[in-house]
Amino acid sequence: MSDEAEPGRVRVRMDLSYDGKDFSGWAKQTSRRTVQGEIEDALRTVTRSPVTYDLTVAGRTDAGVHARGQVAHVDLPVEVWAEHREKLLRRMAGRLPLDVRIWRAEEAPAGFNARFSALWRRYAYRVGDRPGGVDPLTRGHVLWHDRPLDLDAMNEAATLMTGEHDFAAYCKKREGATTIRTLQKLHWERDAASGVLTATVQADAFCHNMVRALIGAALFVGDGRRPPGWPAEVLAAGVRDPAVHVVRPHGLTLEEVAYPADALLASRAAEARNVRSLPGAACC
């Protein structure tokens, strides 16, 4: 995956959002509806191209997960970009289904890679704990938890989780992929009007199921079933704990992806490709 478009092509950055309810995640599949599949089909149609232009995304979201601030890039032939750039957004809006929107499509600066150039991704997970349930108008984006939650206990637990760690205990392991991540922020707030609790979860990158597992552990602390130190104990153990519940996807939204200054894009992408290890860890 190159950090520069091939000769004769232009790298285009796309900023987009989608409601994940009816998607089988981001990555295209042959027999399921996905965000990537819908966008690539629409792009092929509006540019009247005989081939599909593949998208690279900042973070692949799972089935049912939403995005407000997703970022992707696509490399288009120079002549295709020149012909369609001025009207691409409007034409894509007319072709795409209503549950996915592209807000910006612009030529990317040199060295830009939607996935590897990213500094961090910020997610929000929303939970309601009112006895009567969740507002019907927001039920597709808020998880209902049927026990009252202690905000202070959840934030106490969160402070023990930030920093660079091996999050193997909170990830679905993938062959050849590291589970070392830097969790930059994990904090809960409650909205006074709605009573909804929102977790802000920010990291340089996330491994599979990491956010939803972290939320599941926090809910057990919030409702009193586990002490505030328990999530950190699970983290230190380094293995999946069957007591950690991976919560449902519909409460999760990718809110923002951040990138460095243009001059640092290529170096950031190179750094992100390095295989990580924790200080003091045994090698090989």
C-alpha cells in the first residue's frame, strides 16, 4: 500500500459518515451490503468507469458501527479526476443510499495515506441506564444498560487503562498483527438532560473489538459487579477473560480521525508500519 499515487493517478481524500445499522461493516464482501461496496459502486457509476477504484480507509468499522468522521482515500486516473472533481460530491449524493454521505472529496497532499498517516482515531460509545429504557429516537445509537451506572467508578477504572499497553486481553487476535496500542484517552461523561453516558475513547490505533471490550469491562465496574481495578488487572494478565463482555455495536461511533501537518504525513505513515513492542519485551 503506497503513500503516493501511481504515475497518471491522483490521490483523493474523502471525508464521510454513515449509519452502520444496515451495513455488514466497512470492508466489501461478495454477498453482503457494506460501506466500502456502496461507495465504490457509486463512484464507478458516476465516473462511468469500467473498473472499480479501491478505497483505503482510516479504520475498518464492524457491522452495526456508525461513523461521523471517517476518512478514506482513492487513487483516480488524472483524466477521471479532472472531468468529475467539480461535481463529484453532488453526483455521489444522488447515487449513494441515504445512510452514507461523503462531505468532502479533495486532492490529498503528498504522502497522505488515510490509514497509516493517521495520528489517532476518536470513538464515542453511548449508554443509557434509565429504568424506562432509551429514547426511541436515539435507540439506534445508544445502548440500554438495565442497571444504574456509577460514573465516578467508571472513570476511576479508566485512569488505570491509558498509556501504551499490550491490549491482547481486549482484542480479537489477528494472525501477524500486534495488539500493542497507545490508549490516549478514556473518559466518561453523563449528559444532564438525557441521562446518557458517553465514553470518549481515543488511541493511535485500535485492534479488533478493542473499544467494545473496554466498554463492556467499564459497565461491569459501573453497575458494581466488579471493582474499579478489575479492568486493569485483566489488561495486565494479557489474555482474553471470558468475563469481559463485548458490547453491541450500535452504541459505537467513529467521531474523528486526526492527521499531522502535510510535511509529516509520509514520516507518520512509515512510523505506523513499524512492528511495535513494549519496552523490555523479549525479541523474536
